[in-house]
Amino acid sequence: MGLRELHLRDFRLFRALDLTPDPDAITVLISPNGTGKSSVLEAVYCLATGGSFRTASAADMIRTRAPLAEVHGVIHQRERRVAVDLTVSRTARGAVKRMRVNGQRPASRAELADALPLTIFTPEGVDIVRQGPEPRREFLTHLLTDLHPTTGPLVERVARLLTQRNALLRRAQSEGYREVDLGELDVWDHDLATSGEELARAREQLVSSLIPTVTRYYSALAQDDQAVELVYERSWSGSLHDALRQSRRDDLARGHTTRGPHRDDLAVRLAGRDARRQASQGEQRSLALALRLAGHDLVRVGRGVEPLLLLDDVFSELDPGRADRLLSLLPGGQTLVTTASPIPERMTPAAVVDVATMGS
């Protein structure tokens, strides 16, 4: 299993680029900064998730003055060949993305995850520990659908229900709640409570599964036996339905939903300390790597496949000891690595590609 072909047209700075990575080992993309190495990984990430890890604006991915960008990938799943296509077209308001899997529009992101499960670590990957709740929720959501693609419809249902409930709350703000049928809000509360509780339980089970593997990876990376704690923190207590009813007045005043899985967090603690505020930069980076590697392991064992691993300029951010230990812990299977520096001595890539000479 793996990505066998990647073709870019008018993506970022590339007029055209064609790459055939090694399907079972490490392919290193090496070239000076600013030559598009990270853009290649971004294109692969888009095929697996439908979005970018670098920008929220799809228009940023279109080459200057080009009308659209195209990304085409060919993936082999044992005897099955899967073609995934992304087209990003300019519009007056920005850009429109269109995804196709074997010519058909995917029903959900989970269908992309089923075709190409993927783990990524970037220099900003430490944000999963250092920043607010959003990167941690996103990590859990992507890992959940990579591990159990059947949870994709649940994730999307919760997002849709939140959008609809928030739209009603904003309408109540503008029209006054006496003019809005609050019976309709009761319906959204019931549906969101049912699906939100289900999603929270799935995340809690996922976190429980992660803990022993995260602890093992952290100990190996940091050469440190401090206890790692992961605690899923709901934004409500009791039943979600009761919490939504209790927060209704506040929600109507604010125009958005203040309780639910979209406001939950994953607490990361090291020896009882809040890792976000009290861990050193080295500890935070080791924790972030341990979370990603542990998630990778869960998917590998749970689904019996080797997810694609993307490492974007990671080794330049690590001290030599951690870099060597990370190399010794890298899983088997297909890996794409970018670097502007010399390749670490202990790395034995199957292929080295100079991206600066590839694009046209």
C-alpha cells in the first residue's frame, strides 16, 4: 500500500511536477528553502484530507495568475488501485475545491482517509501541545477517522448540526427570540446532544488507547521516565442535552453554541504538570512527536495498513540526540521527508529527490 504517483499542475510555485516516491521506504525531498519541498507534502496531505496544513485559503494553493490547480495521486491498496484528484479553481470570492476518488465525489473525509491514511509532523506540529484546544481536537478527529473510517459520517453530522443550530441562534439575535420558533431549537438540541455524546465517547476511547503508546514513545524520545497523562475534558458535565438547555440563554446572547464536542479539549500533562504552560520546549516537542507516532501505531495495528508518514523539515528543529532517537523510532512503510540540510547520517533513504530540479 502507498502513494505510487503524484502529479501537480499549477500548484503553488509549480507549473508541473511529477513524483514517483518509493512505496515502502523513505524518499527524501532535498533542496534549498523556498523551492517547494513543503508544497509537495501539502499536495499529498490534500489528497488524504481534502485540506491544507499550511493555509485556510484554498486560493493560496493556485500558482500565481493560473486559473486552477490540480493534484492527482495514484494509491495502491493491496490489489486495489485508487485515483484521487483535487482541483482548486479561482472564483470571485476566493476558490472552490473539488475532490474525486476514482472519478466519484467522496461522501466524506473518511473516504479519503480510507484511501490514504496519513501521519504528518511539521515544525508547527508542537502546537498540538503548546497552543489552545483546536489543534488537539483536530488531531483526535483526523486520527479517529483514519482509525475508524466509519466514524466519518458521525463527525460530519455533528459539524452540520452545529452549523444549523448556530444559524438559528444568530437569527434569534437579529429577529429576537420571541420571533423565532424555539421549538425548532429543541429539535437541534436533541439531535446535537445525541450525536455529540456519541462523538465524545468515541474520542474518550481513542484517548484511552493512546496513553500507553504515547508514554512509551515519549520515554524513548526524551530519555525521560516522567509520567505522561492524557485526559479528555468535556465542555459540559452531566448530559449534553441538559447542558444545552442550561446554556441556551447564553448561547442566544452570543449567537453560537458554547457547549459540545467542538469546545472539548485534550489535557496533556507531564508528571502532573500542564505541558502547555509548564513543560520545556524540548519536552513539548517530544510529547508532540510521541502523540503523532502513537496515533500512527494505532492505525497501523488497528487497520493492518502502514499509513503514509510525512516529516516536513523536522530534523532541523531537533537536537542531535532527539534526532537520532526519532530516526530509530520511525515506523516502516512509506515516508516522505523534506530537508534543506544534509541528510542525517543514520537515515538510509531509498531515494533522494532534488525538488529544485523537478518543477517546471
